[in-house]
Amino acid sequence: MILNFSTLSESKKYSVMSNTIFPRPIAWITTEDEGVVNLAPFSYFSPLSSQPPLVIVSIAKKEDTQEFKDTFANILKNRVCTINLAHKELLQDLINTSEDLPKEVSECEKFGIKTKSILADFPPMVADAKCALFCEFVKTVELNNRYEPLILEIKHVYVNDENINEKNHIHLENIGRVGMEFLVDAARVH
């Protein structure tokens, strides 16, 4: 069967893409603005290059208003973010933070998610995350639609001591997306 994307609705295109391009890691992004810590998951996330170390995350505008989501606006304003990589024990917290809340309400406070600040120039990370990427904004990619990808440069990586050995081999069991379902994906980095 050939699916002609020119005849499919946006929701059908999303469904086809999310059920064929998998597993995808989740970018659980922490941003901060005016004392409010924002935490939201994004499943259109991928490494882009290693020199320089870049990742790309695509963030859709709000459907009802076409305004930028808080995460996107905070990154553009403050030019930094922290990408937390979630494991299975954090799945319910990750799902909870997908709820659309007013800008002045912190998902961390509402859902009781503890954070810790380990680098002064970056937003805090989820305290129970085993890995976090501390990133600086590089640029956006204008697509002239509801989505606007952000290119981010990784400046620092936190890895829990139990998940990295003396040779810097990393073992994580990150949550990924398979269509509308989540999975725990064991990844080894050498």
C-alpha cells in the first residue's frame, strides 16, 4: 500500500510517522522563566551531529491559539534548556507533564517532581533522571507550519555514576515512543 501524504490530514500523517519511525527517545525538557520551572516532553527529538554536538527537537505551536508553547518561548528568551532522559520509573511523571498548564504554573510543583540544579547557567534537571543534556540554543528551522524545530548544542552531559564506567561506557534504559505507546529501550554508548 502506498499512502499519499498530500491526501492525508495532519493527524493521520502524525499517526503514520509516529508508528513507522521508532523507537524515538523523549526529550523531557526543563526550562525556566521568571522563577517558574517548566517541564514538558517532546517525542520529535533526535541527534543531529557530533561535531559540533547538536540535537534537534521539534515543538508544535498550541493548536487553539497558534502561540509558541512555554518551552519554545523560554528557550528563545533564555537560550538554554536541560533535556532529561527518562527511565521507566519516571514514566507516569513524564505523562503527567504533557498536560497543558498556564505559564505561571510549574509542572514540577503541580506533580511533585523533584529537581536539582547542578550547573548555574542551565535550568535544573529532574532529580531522579539518570542522564541529562545541558544545551544552548543555536537556531530554529522555519517550516511555515505548526511545527518549528530547534537546533540545540550540548554543552554538558550529566550521567549518574552507576550508569557509566571507568571507560565512559554508558548504559541507560531510556523511555522511547513507538507510535502512541511507550517502551523502555536499553541503549549502550561506547
